Amino acid sequence: MAEEIRKIDIDEIEKHLLNLKFTPSSIIFEKIKQNYISEIGKGRVILKLKASSDIGLGHLSRMITLGWILKDTKADVIFAINDFEYAKEKLNKEGFRFEINRFDSDETFVDYLIEKYKPDVVVVDEKKAYNISDIKRWQKFARFVSIDFIGKDYELCDKIIIPNAHFEPEKYPNFNNIVWGWDWVLINKEVFKLKPKSVIPQKINTIVITTGGSDPSGMLFKFLEWLEGCKREVLVLIGDAFKHKYRLKNMNLSNNFKILPYHPSKLLEGDIAFVTFGVTVYELIYLNIPFICAGHTEENKTGCKILKKRCKLIINDN
């Protein structure tokens, strides 16, 4: 599929954009905010996640948004994280309390958090299947909410929140505790502060490339390959934990390719974006920016194809 995208020049993409009818974004912050406040409440909340250069920063970004929503209601929010310097610096900057996992297992860490903080709710945003016997033990003291992950026997969780619109509910016919869709999407809180675009571009003068905070798989270089010879302005936005800075520094890019530190406001400078599948896809949907999407895993590729059927802003996918 990569070769198929390379054959599509920017002129052809412009023709495609002319056929797109503008519709306001389906992502509405106030609806999202009220849903999470209603579901999680205003008490003491543990937000547990993992982030790293290999895992990426998407879990951290959206949980900070959730923390921001809950904190605004005077909830007592405590983050629970692995020992990752960027996450610690980010949470300190945002003014959140946090605990670092110093234990041999995640389960022991959760036991410690429940005993120390006596939370009303434990929210976990991790690609990890906890044993249902552990979850039942924790539920004696707090509600257990899973974000974006469904493990074996998770129909016993108090709630499963899927913060996206590419979910396939038909795969889980026996689950009555799942909520999902546009009204549950969590994106970078700084994006929610921006004003979305109100028109579809007629011409493409500027292209934005963004591959997340760390780009574990090096998808940026695939995008640069696809855009080889492009004469438009290309803004290459580099995340805080980008793993491949040395390789990028040694590339001989044309003068129209500008390497910039990532900031959400830079997305609005693009008439179209090249993006890896993940949280940033929903940020672009919120901002009404058309994009070409690539998934670096089979799960992401499938999600991208499903979302393409539900969102006109995706020009192509792989």
C-alpha cells in the first residue's frame, strides 16, 4: 500500500479535496467532558498508565487530558506511572501528583496505591490484561475502569471506555459495560484550546508531517520517502521524545522541508497532514484538517481502514 500512496501526487490530492464537503467535527469537547465527569466522578481517582520512547506518549497525553477534566471538577487526581523521565517532567509541569512503580509487578503497585490513597476509582490505560481475580480484589475498595483495552473476562470491569470512533462493538456481544465513540475521544488538551478550521482547503501549499511523541517505528522516514521531490512547503514536526534525531539530522532534505519542534498549533498551518495512526489522528479530525494516515502495526492499519469509512477527512491509508 505504501507504493500506492507514493503514486498519488499532491495535484491529485488537491482534486480529491475539491470534492469534499465541509462538515463540522464530530468531536465536541463539552460532551466529552460531561461524559467522563459522569462516569468517573469527582472523588479520588488513580490514573495508571505507561509511557516510554518505545511505547509512545499517546497514553500519557490523553490521560493528562482526562486528569485536566477531572481536576477542573475538584477531583483528587493521582497519576501512577513507570519510571520515565519525560512523563515525570510533564506531570510536574502540569501540576499533578504522581507515584512511580518501584515494585516487581503492576499488581503489587495497584495494591499499594489502593492501600495508600483509598481511591474511589482506579483508571488504567495500558495494553495489559490484568487477572480478573486481582480486579475483583481491587473492586472491594474502588471501581475499576479500563481505558482502550479489553482483556479476558473484562465484562466484569465496572466500565470499559474506548476513547475512539474506530471500535468494533460487534466483536464483544456479551459486554454490557463498554462505551465508545466520538463523545469519548481524548486528545491533547492543548488541541482542545485551538479553533478548528472552518473550510476544506482548495489548494495545498503546506504539508504537515507528525508521527507522535516518540515515533517508535520510524514512520517519519517512510513519509519523507513518499514526499521525495515534493515542491510544497513541508513542516516536519518532531515530538519531545523522538527516537531518531541522529538519523534525521544526517538526512539531506530540500530547503522546503522544515524541521520544527512539535506544537499542536503547528498542525493548523498545514493544508493536509501525513500522520501515523493514533491519538493525533483524532486531533486532526477535531481541527478539520484532511490527512493521509499510516499504521505501523496491523491493529493500527485495521483501525485506520475502519475510521476511514466514518470520517471523510482521511484521504488515503495504508
